[in-house]
Amino acid sequence: MKYLVSGLFLLLTFQAVGQTAKEIVKKADDKMQGESNKSEMKMTIVRPSWKREITMKGWSMGREYSLILITAPARDKGSAFLKRKNEMWNWQPSIDRVIKLPPSMMLQSWMGSDFTNDDLVKESSIVHDYDQTLAQDTIISGLDCYKIIMVPHENAAVVWGKVIVYIDKVNFNELLVYYYDEDNFLVNTMILSDVKEMGGRIIPTHLEMIPADEPNNKTVIDYLNLEFNLHLQESFFSLQNMKRVR
Amino acid sequence: MYFILAWRNIWRNKRRSIITILSIAFAVLLACVMRSLQLGSYNRMIENAARFYTGYIQVHKNGYWLDKTLDNSFENNAKLINTIANTKGVKVAVPRLESFALASYSTKTKGALILGIDPIKEDSLTKVKSKIIEGEYINNGDKSVMVAEGLAKYLKLGVGDSIVLIGQGYHGANAAAIYAIKGIMKFPVPMQNNQTVYLPLKEAQWFFDAPNQLTSISLVVDQAKNVDRIVSDLSAHIDTKALEVMGWRDLMPDLVQGIEIDNISGQIMLWVLYAVIGFGMFGTFLMMTAERMYEFGVMMSVGMERLKMQFIVFMEMGMMASIAVLTGIGIALPFLVYYHLNPIFFSGESAKAIENFGIEPAYFFSLDPVIFYSQAWTIFFMAFILGFYPLFIIQKLKPVEAMREAL
């Protein structure tokens, strides 16, 4: 009887603590995304000899819809990027034109940064398009972390061959992500830090993307403001609204 | 005395001599025209290329030549401009900012080379003002552009329409703007004609978000042959860690190589031609010797020394070759001078076909003296070598046998 009780107890604890890797990733993903969100951010492109800052506002709804409006520098102010499912448009007020980004441009740099257009569009979900497995735990800047190795499904439209993500055990924040290509070479490293409360959630607000082949380059994104669950409508992410949104 | 003998010998058998002279002269004519055309075209190609793209000398940032992007541009400063302007032989320094962008009008879009220029200085190098076929030339302060005719045709736009330019600027900045078209230019080289857009430098610097940056400074020099000296002079005075000075031979290696290859094929043709002439000459020499066996025999029996006879025969051949070469050049020269001054331009279908290869559809002729004296030297050299045959025959001649055989 005694054994049975303790056995049951053990089983229960396993269920509480021993969540699957998929659940951990889903929690982290939901946390950053929300049902919808609105953000203000500053992107800094850092190169050995120069540096450029771009500030922008972003709206997104799930993985499918997002809208980015550039607010500075002045010459680019008002241009906007709209993503609907796997398509992407660019609005350029200075030439009064909407440009649809062709698939051939998807792997090009987005606004000169270390992000590609594809990184913005990526319809792939770190939850559904990958097989996640737990590897051993680690500690990153004093926080206990899960190390999760994610390999994309065979048919998933994913550019990576493997992704390793470290997720904080308490707040379920991604803290470090390694992106590998299909030959298992490291391509990008993303470091997330400055965890603090923003929009009612405790999240990392400083994000650095470092390409492996050019370690002196990086792109930094700082979140200035975040709001979650705004109940945006799909109609918000329209070509018309892209030209209007402020 | 020997000279008169040789001269009379030539004209004793007029028909034979004239045939020999004409065959050599014709070959010289052909060779001259061919070489003149080749060298003329090369000069024109070099001049065209230098006058459009780079100038004879170009100054740019180290590394720009291998990776021609805006990020490899350099800052324009007064000190640099002064250094360049004060170098002996430099007439004008032409600043440029160039990069690629998409040019678009209504629903059509095409990749274009966007050239930011100083309108006045640019004209002194590329004579771009004379390329205007419609509208006007841009001024320094304008916010308008000039478009090459081929591109304008493709986009279906004309003077007064607005062209949209979209691209990536300096350091990945976003470059998008709309400009009125002030002029349409026509270039002879199709590659330029189908993709070039000219902007005032200031406007291009704004468009690419590259304030005060230049991708290159092209130099107009007083004489093309001074290029190497000016390159080394300039390199000594500027910071060669940051900037690089290049002469046209380095700037246009593909052109130089293309010319070299074409030149070699031209030379092979020339050698084939020379071989044909050579055998022709040998034929006549052979004929002449055989024909005159009796004469040689008689001469020798009456006491003419072998050496003197050889000398006269040799002189005959030298004179014949000289007359032939002079005739050939004499016929070629008026034609070449005329066509040098009035190059042959093609028109219609054939012009289009040639244009598609990226070559200007015209024939240009050079009057470089090397064309003429290289022909003369070759012919003389051949006459000299072939001339040993009759000398050899005379050397071995036995008068009695010679006279008997000849009969």
C-alpha cells in the first residue's frame, strides 16, 4: 500500500514536471506571440565599420498575419511590410507603390539586417513543423534551462536542418537559439536577454542575431513596448490598411 | 652599273615582273587593310570603353573593383580632389556614384545602372550631353533623370514621364524614389543603351542614402600614353591603403584579353596570307632562275664573276619587293585615309545583328605606321630568304651544262 501510494505520487509528479518537449516549446511560443500583439521596437544593424538604427511598430496575429511600419529614420518613415500567410508586400510611400516581394527575394536581407525576408514571413511553426526532443538541462545566465533539439518534419517548408533552443524552466522564455543548415553547420545564433516585464508578461526584450560566418556582424532588436491580445481582426492586415496605418 | 643592270633585267621580261609585283602588292594591300581595320577597331573599342565607363584611369576604394557595391564607396573630400587635380597630365577628375536598382514605369520593370554624375565634368569625359536625342541635359541641382533610349523604349516612357527607382542604398538603406525624366540618351553600345539612368550626383547620394560618398573618380588625361606615369604619380600621393588607382589595362581586362585573342587570330590569318605570298614569290623566283639558266651560263663563260652575278640577281629581287610593297601601300593608303576619316557605319538588319553582340556596328581604320612598315619588313624578309635559292643555283652553276640544259 505504502509503495502503491508513493508510486502513484511519483507518477503524478512526473506528469506535472515531465512535460514533453513539444509542450515546452509551445508554451514558449505562445508566450512571445500571444493571440495577437502590438510592439514597438528598435532594430540596430551592427557592422564592423558602421551601425544603423531603424525604429518600427509591428502588429501580428498568430503566425499568419503581421504588419510592420517603419517610423525612423525619416527617409524611410511610413514604409510598411505586410505579411499574409506566406506572401509579403512592401508599401513605399515615396513612390506610391505596393511591391509584392517575389519568392526569389525571400532569402535576401531584410532592410540590410541579418534577418532575411523569409525570417519575417516564416509560416513554419516551431511547434508543428518540428520534432522536438529534450536534451540535457543547462544553466544560462543563472537560469535553469531546457535544451531542446528540434528537427523539422520531412515535408515542412523550413530552411533549417536543425534548431537547438534553450528555454528557461521558470518563465518559459527562449534564451538562446542555434540555427543549423541541412549539413549541420551553424548558420545563425540568436541570443535573447534583458528579461523583464512588458505587456503583462515577463519576457526577454533584447534580441541579438549573429551570423556564424561573419561573427563581427549582428542585428539587435530591442523591444520598447509590447501589448498582447489586442483582438485584432484579419481585416487589419490588408493592403489598404498597410497604407493607412500609423 | 650593277643597279642599272638589275633594273634592266627586271624589265626585260615585263610580264613576269608585273605579275610578281602585282601579286605581292595585292597581298600587301590586303594585309594592310586587314590590320588597319583590326587596330582601328581595337582603338575604337578601348576609346569607347574608356570614354563610357571608367576613363583611362580610375580612383576607387580598395576592394571596390572586386566587389562593386555601394558599401565599398569612399568619402569625397577636398584634399583628395586637390591631389588628383594637381597631378601632371590630369585634365579633369570626374566623380561618380553608381549602383544598380530597379527602374519601373506603370507595369514594366527592369534592372538599371544608376549613375550619379556631376553633369559638367561628366560631359568632359563621356560627352554624354551629345548623346541626348530628346529633352534636355540634367543640371547639378535637378531632381530629374536622363534615361537611355533602349531602357525608355522597354519601359515605354518619354520625356516628362515619371520613372520609379527602387533598390538598396548605402549600408542596406532603403532606396526608393520617383523622378521626372528630363532627357533621353542614345548610346552606341547596346549594354549601355538598355540599362543606364543618369542622376545628378547630389540626388543619387540622397537616393542611395550615401551623403558625400563616391564609388569612383574617373580621370580625363591629356594623352592616353601617359596613363602609366600618372597612375604611379597618383599612387605615390594618395593613401593607397584606402584607395586604389587603376589604369585602363587593369580596368578592362576582358577587353584587353578579347583584343589579344582577336589580334592573335588576325595574326594567324596574316601568316596564312604571307605563306601564300611566299610560295607565289618562290614560284616566280624559281621560274626566273630556270628561265635564265642559259643567260647565266653565257655570262659566266664570258667571264662574269659568280659573286657579281649573285649580287645583281639579289638586287633585282630586292627592287621588285620594294616596288611591290610601295605599290601595295600606295594603293591602300588613300582608301585607309578616307575610311579613317569617314568610318563605315552599318545600318538596318546587319547593324542590329552586330549590336546584339554588344559591338558598335561600324568599321574603323587605323593609320598607325606600324601597320605599313611591318608589312614591308615581312615582305623584305621573305624576299631575302627566298632569294637564297637563285644564289644557291648560281653558286653551283656549271656554265657548259647550264647552256646545254637550257637549250
